[in-house]
Amino acid sequence: MKTLVIILSAVGLLSSIGCKQETNPQAIMESPETRTEVFNTITQNDDYMTEFMQNMQGNNQAMQMMQGNKGMMNMMMTGEGMNMMKDSTMTMNRMHSMMKDGKMMNHMMQMMQNEGMMSEDCMQSSMMMMNDSN
């Protein structure tokens, strides 16, 4: 009976030690299969990808490598990157035309003031500036 308790204790101890393995990120990334799996997991999850891009933007070496990658820069400039620029230009044009429309600006400022995004003083000051420019 004493031997059985010792054997079961040893098995339990060994199995608990085996379950608590320290993970070494460098060792994980050495395997091409595991590395591909990690990359796929990141790129297929919006939250992970957003966090990854934020980390890249905060890393000078990563940003230099991105800027030095001609293929990626061309893809960004000819693909979605240019579409985003066109969209932002269209958005900017829309904003400029809205700013020229006094009624629209008045309505937008009142909405911002009602939502707490603009103080009453700021709204009044902006209204006076708009009236002065007309």
C-alpha cells in the first residue's frame, strides 16, 4: 500500500510538472509550421491584426523595414492605399462644401453642443466667426 501511494504521488508530481511548461517565444518561432500558424492566426483576426499593426508602428525597425519594402509600398500606393486617398479627398471635398453651407454648419454645431462635444461658449464663438466671414 505504501508503495502504491509513493508511485501515485510520483506520477501526479511528474504529470503536474509536465503540464507547466515555460514557453519560449523564440523557440516557438523557429519552426516554420508553427510560425505560419501564428501568422495566419494574427492575420485572420481583426483584433490581433490591429494590435500587431499598433506594435509595428511603435517599432522604428519595423517601420523602416516596411518603408524599405518596395513591393509593399507599391501595393499600398496602387491598391487600397490609393483608394483610401481618393476616399479621403472626396471626404475632404464634402467637408469643405458643408463648411460653406451656413445652415449645415449651424446644425452640426448645435448637434455637437447637444452631445457635449462642444461647449456653449465655443458654439457661440464659432457662430460669430461664421457670421463675420459672410
